Amino acid sequence: MGLYALDTDTISLFRQGHEAVCHRIASCPPSEIATTVITVEEYLTGWYALVRKVRRAEQLELAYRELAEAPGFLAQFQVLSFTQAAMARFDALVALKLNVGRMDLRIAAIVLEVGATLVTRNLRDFRRVPALLIEDWTQP
């Protein structure tokens, strides 16, 4: 099958129990599922931001619980690094002026560098990246 790299949205859908995403992940050997260090950063940053923003006690409790559980949740995935080679690939993608956000280009660069398939719902942006293999697992 190959290696599948889950983007931030897909990781969040999995955490929320999205049926189709959970089914696809469960059907793959764990060695074939990964995420990127960029996704780890975005996922944790989201919970940090919520902790700082919420005002009600129950919201704060939820935000801190999710933040506390995040390392264990993310540890089930192989994490692909932003290597020097991926950084060079990122620079090349930026030079193409693809109108894709920098974090998404970093994810794309990592995925291209390791020869994986990116799992995302963001087909509109990621389709702009040349040679990037993408799949949307939200559809049954």
C-alpha cells in the first residue's frame, strides 16, 4: 500500500471519531500511517490557543484535558520530520508561487520527500502542489 501521512484536519477528525476516517485508519497497518511534525505543531498550537482564549470553567477543563491527552494521542503515529531535504523542497515549492499556505507547503514538502500519500480534505489547495499524491478519507 505505501505510507499515508495524515494532515492536521484528518488527525482532528480521527480524534473526534469520524466514522469513515477511523475505518480507513483501522484498515491500515500502523506502519503505513504517519503524520508530520508540522501537523503535531498545528495540533498542539490549537489546544494552546484554546486554553488562552476560553473563559468558562468547563471550556477550560476540556481544553486542558485535550492538551494533556494530545501527546499520547499523537504518539500512536510515526512523525515525519522537517529535514534539510524537505526544507529545500519547501523552498522550491514557495518559489512556484502556488497560492498555498506556508504550513500546508511544509506538510507537502515532507510528504513529497518521503514519497508518501497525503490524506486530507483540503483538496483545493493541495492539488496545486505538483506530484503530490492526495486522498480524502472522509468519504465512505
